Amino acid sequence: MMIRSGVKVLLGAMLSASAAVSATAAGSPASAGQPAVWQSYDILVHLTGLPRPYSCDELWYKFRGVLVSLGAGRIDEVLPTDCGSSSPSIHVRFFLPRLVRGSAAAASAIVAAPGIVDLAPGHPTHLEATDCHLVRQMRESLLTDLPVKVQSAQFACLSDAAPENSPVAATAAHTHASREHYALRVQVLLPQWPEQAAAPAVGQGS
């Protein structure tokens, strides 16, 4: 089971703050920030046929890192189940900024602007070259439920050439892992940090 201690919660908060700043800088918003509120999301992601098993901690860090990179201002839950299998599930609850106008804009607590986020090995930190299938399924599941736009996607996953879990695929993944390549560029709405770093209150943006 995933470790859920006070130390880990504190570490997650620190990761959120630092990753949010990095994502904003890398995103280079194309326009000035506009009034926004926090919109809540509650999503269950089902992964299937992964070529290697992931521990609950691995899935926790990878999904959390991706959500923060996509502009999540608060992440209430990243709960993996069936860890270690080829088809785990991850329940995520988090907040993303949503632009508002009129009277809602006057009361908004944050500002946000469009930006570009690249998901690739090392970006965010816990994504690895061997996560090609994982990131591709994130695109096909998690991202389809979010207000984001995929601008480009490149996936060269090694085990595509052989049936999943076959000896050929396992040998290829072990011997030539460095040849895997993926790059996903996504247009998102990024909160502007640190000027408007207010965390969403409970129930806000629902």
C-alpha cells in the first residue's frame, strides 16, 4: 500500500509549489492573466496492459507531478489501486483554474493565462523513458476529461512491436529502454504564481 504519512503530505505540498512555478515558467503564457476560479475535478483513471508493473508510490508521484504541471492548484487525492498489476486504477481529485467574467471576475481569487506544458522523460521529474505506455494512456484517459488541448504527441513505445507481456517485449524493454521516446505538448490554463497563489477553499469552484 502507498505510504500516507504526515511527512509525505508535507512533501506533496512542497512538490506542488515548486512544480507549479516551474510549469508556469516553462509554459510562457501567451497573454496576460485573467480572472479565474478553481474548478474541481473527480476522475477515475483505468490503465490497461502496461508493459511493466508500477508500485503505488510510483503512480502517486507520476500522476501528482503531471497534475501539478497541468496547472493543478490543489490536489486532494491521488489514490492508486491494483498496484503491481498490468491494469491499475488511479482515483484523482484536484482543482484547475477556470476563467470567469462579469460579477464572478470581481470576486475571483486568482488569475490564469494560457500556457504550453511539455510532458516528456524528466518533465515532470518523476516521468521516465520507460513510462511511454503510461503517458500515452494518460493522454487517452485523463486528458480527455480536462479542458486542455493536445498540440502534438509523439510516442515510440518499444513493446508496440510485440504482444504485451511476451518474452520478446520484455527483453526489448530491458535491453533497449533508452530507445523509447515520447513527447506530449499540451495547451493548458496556468495559474499565475506567486502573485495569485491562493489555494482553493473547500467547495470552491464546484
